[in-house]
Amino acid sequence: MFYRSMASITVLLTFPMLVAGQTISVKTLPLITTQQFDLAPSYNAGMGGISIALDDDLADGFLNPARITALDRNLVYLAPYRDSWSQRHATDGWGSPTESTIQGSMVQAIPVGAIKHTRIAGGRIRLTTGLALSPENLRHRSHYRQFWDPETGQWNGPLQMSVLNWPLSGIAAIQFPGRGLSVGVGVDAVTLHGVDGIALLYPGARELRQNGKLAQYRLGVSIEGPAESRLDFLLFHKRYHMEQDAVYDWRADIHNKDEEQSWLVQFKGRLPIEDQAQVGLELTGQWKWHPKIPDYPAPEVSIPRDPGITKAGRIGIGFSTREGKLLVAIDAALEIIDSKTWGDTTAPVTTDDDRIIEAGDPLFKNDYFFTNALLRLGMEYQIKKRLRVQAGWSTMQYSLDYYHEDFVTGETISATPQNWWKEPVLTGGIVAEMGPMEWIFQTSKRTGTGMPAQQQQWWPWWGFMDVALLAGGDILAPPTGIDIQNVPVVMHRLTMIYWF
């Protein structure tokens, strides 16, 4: 009965967008993630990522392609960044002290892009096009891969990965200056060879091969109103397919598929309220469907499952004001998320009260209800005409109600709230202009997430349930009450822009 109930503790993963910002992520545990596929340069990243009432001319066009027309000059940019976390352990496979072992992940990428404006139709329409590419190296070392190899009489070393991904983004938008209207489309694509966190879902594997594709499509509209007011609309669609092959020395190899489809609609409005001050409003709705999720290896827990549907909404309000050389902005948002997952059986199952669950019917169901809150604070001070410094702070508070029903045993689990935590982020930045060049350095440190604080066990599956939850993106796993050991995630980015 215990293992049947534990069958509900599965992991639903979707992975980061090429350009983060508008999507609504789903997490049931404060588990560590790194940032991948981030092609867009940004002015506001050093200000805590402020976005509702303060324009970010560099990043906005990658989020909503209609906004790329806000740039008044052509440009090329190079924006290398590094996002990483690491953790040192000093235990052997039985939990006894031994020499230190470092595990962690590091993403190093070199986004490069260009944006070009062209007048068409006799100058009445301006066409803006953009292209960005970001060769990305993901390196991962997993301490939890260690296990005793009876053939060699030694501990098998950690699984190590070093793979390249190739994110690509294209944007085209037209602006009708006399009408205050811009319309744009964007297409993002990634040829995937590695997603951070997946290796942790295959304990004991000596090798993991990942191959897949991620595609995202955007349609954006931006309407300029009176007195510098504006309304933006975005329609977004995402399709994701990944195949995973885990290679073992001690068991049969595993082949899995992971798929997701999602739709998002977003409205953003901005309204000046006085000189140098403005207020903004954001409304976002998202629908996600997962036709296939990997059947990760674990004893008596590996059953077919189709995780189901997620419906999410976000409402946010922002305010920004400039007083002399000081710019201050604040964002506040509330997210409401309803997720339903289930596990179907492929053969008839007899319940504890002698009923028959037919093939294709669910063995269990999970209902999650989230009420998350987001707060961002950012400021920028202009030291000189061509030199600005930035600082920011943001925090995301997650609150989750959870209900689980097992149709085989008749057991139910319910709690309100089942889990809650905060994820604060500190940011800083410097923006300097030197002739046609602009230099932007930004850094951030995120805390509040981490690794399960557990001792390494001999057989790799003993700790599987805790380890399996360590993966990036959306996480829909019933909270298990595990102790999370905080591990900071640190990011550095240098953006170089040439305007012409």
C-alpha cells in the first residue's frame, strides 16, 4: 500500500523559456534551478527585473515582438553570462566522512544578436527585424550518482555532463507611426542536448543522453494612446519534445519521452499619472497540457502517467517615478494556479475493496492550488550623464494547498497550506555609455532554494524520491516534508551593445 501511495510522488517538468518573463512557473518545493536559454539583453535586470510600470527597451521586444519597434536605432549586441550553483559533500556511500566531493551545475552562454530598422511603403511603415543566437554550454556533476560497483570493487564516480544547446530567436515587427500601432511576430527554437536537472532523475546512470526540440511562437500588438499611455497584447504558444536515454552498468537502459504544449494570453497597460511617474497593470492567463511525462526509474513506483492540465492566472500592478537623478520602481503581483495530475493504468487493477479499475482509468489524482505573491523593488542612480548604477531586490512567496486521492487504497491526503516558502533575489548593475558603445554589467544572487539535506545511500534508488525532485522549470510533486539545504545560485552577465 505504501508504494502505491508513493506512486503519486512523480515529477512534472517543463523547462525554461528562451526568454523568461511572461510565463507562470509551477513549483511545489523550493528546489534549485539554473537559468537556461536566456537570449535577451536587459536594462532592468540589475533593478530586480522590474517590468510592469517601467519599460525595458532591450528585453521587451523579445517578450512581446511588437515592442521591438520602441528602439530608435540599429544595434548589435554580445551578452555572455554565467549562472551556477555548487555544493560540497564530505560523505561516502554509507554517509561516513570521506574526501570532499563537489556537485553542481553551470550554464555558460554567449548570446549574440542584431536589430535592424527599415522604412518601407514610401516611409509610411517601419519594419524592424531582429535575430539572436546563444550557443550555450551546460556542465553538470551529480554526487548522487555514486554507488558500489561489485565488479570493480569501487564506488562508481559521479555522473558528469558537458553538452551544447543552440537557442535561436527571430523577430519581425511593423510600426504605423501615424496610428500609434505596432504589430510583431516572434519565433524561438532550441535544439536541445541537455536540460539542467534531468540527470538527477536517473540515479546510478553512468551516462545520460538528451535530445529534443523547444519551439515558441509569439504574436504581439502594441497600441499607443493619448498622453504617452500604452496597451500591449501578447498571444504565446509553446511546444516541447524531449527524448532521454539513460545508460546503466547494473540494470537495463531507460528510454523516456517528455512533451508539453501551452498557450498564454497577456495584457499590459501603462498610464502616466504625473510628470516622470507612471503606473502599470498586467493581466496574464496560461493553460498547459502535458500529453507525456517521463516514467522515471524507482522501485514499485514506475507506472505510466499523464500529468494533466494546469490553469494559471496572474494580476500585477507597478509604479515608477524619477526624481532628478534617482529612478525608483516597484512591482507587485498575485498568481492563482490550479493544477490537476493523475496516473492511468494500462491494465485492470483490483482495489482494496475488490472493485476493478479498468485499463486507461486513473489510479490516483492530485489537485494543487497555489496562491503565490511576487514583489520587486528597483532603483537606478545616474552618477554622470553616461554612467548609471542599479540595485534591486525581489522575492517570490509560494503557498500551496494539496489534495491527493488514491483510488486503489481509498486513502486521501489533504492539507492547507501544504507548503510555503520564499525565494529572495539580490541584484546589482552598472550601465556605461562610451561613444556608440554601451556596456552593462549585471549580477544576481538567489537564495531560498536548494538541495535535499540527506545522506548518500548505498543503492542509488534509496534516495530517489528526494533526488527526483531536483530539476528546473515547473515542478509538480506532492510535498514530502524533506529538509532543504539552501544553495545560492549566482549569475553574472556582461552586455556589450554597439548602436548605429
